[in-house]
Amino acid sequence: MKIFQLVPSLVHGDAVSNHVLAIAAVLNERGYINGIVIPGIIKKNSVKIPKPSGTGRKHLTKTGVFCLKKFKPQKDDVLIYHMAIGSELTEFVISADVRKKIMIYHNITPEHFFQNMPELYARCKEGRQQLERLVEHIDFSICDSEYNEMELLSFFKK
């Protein structure tokens, strides 16, 4: 079994990216083979990927970062999807034939806050539409706040 985190972008200093890297560090410490999947091009040195600490356990591996277009999950894999904005990752997660699908819901900013920013407006609107379809395909959800939990539960009731 391998664990893969899927995230729309991996950017130094971003809250969702920091969460992804913290989880990767814990998975490394516990000896899980894991990776991070992003839809875009992987830029060298864009973020520091956590390495295992010196625990003496030789089976620990470094987290790999993979481009979605080349990523082929296996049936025994676990996917952790960090949902925060509309992304091609959503359709990938919905159609993936894997052991478990977990979503960490970070909240999608309501699109009206981005009326003067057409790309962000469209991606936030798309994310809310995708979330309605996604919830039926998730085995387990985690929210990073009580507010996000209440919002996510409203999508399960639709």
C-alpha cells in the first residue's frame, strides 16, 4: 500500500501546501511509502520535501512528487485529496479505482470575492460544483475547522 496526497498546487508558504508537507513528514516518520501528486509541472526547489529523520529505520523513504499526467495509482493505494479550489484532480479522484479515498476539506472561498479576478472566480465556482459530485465518492472526510465541517456537511445533504 502506498499513500498519495493530491493537491492543486504545491507552493512554498501556502497553508494547504504546508499541511501536505506536514502530513508527508509524518508518513515518512512512520515508514509509509508516500507521494504528492500535482496537476502542473514540478519545479525544482519550489518547496522543500520532508526527509525522514534519523530514527534508524532503514525502510523509510523520501516523499516523491509526481505530475498527474504520469501518475497511475494501484488498486491497493490510498488517495488523500486536499480540496480547496476547482481542479482537474477532482475528476481523477472520482474515477480512481483505489483502496480508499480520503478528502481533507480546506474550504473553497466563495467565488464572489474574486469578481475582479476571472481565473480565481471560475476555479472557486468550479470547485463548489465539483464538491457536490465528489462527496459521493469519498470514503472518509476531514475538515480543518468546525466552519468547514458545517459547510461540507451541507454538501452531503443535497
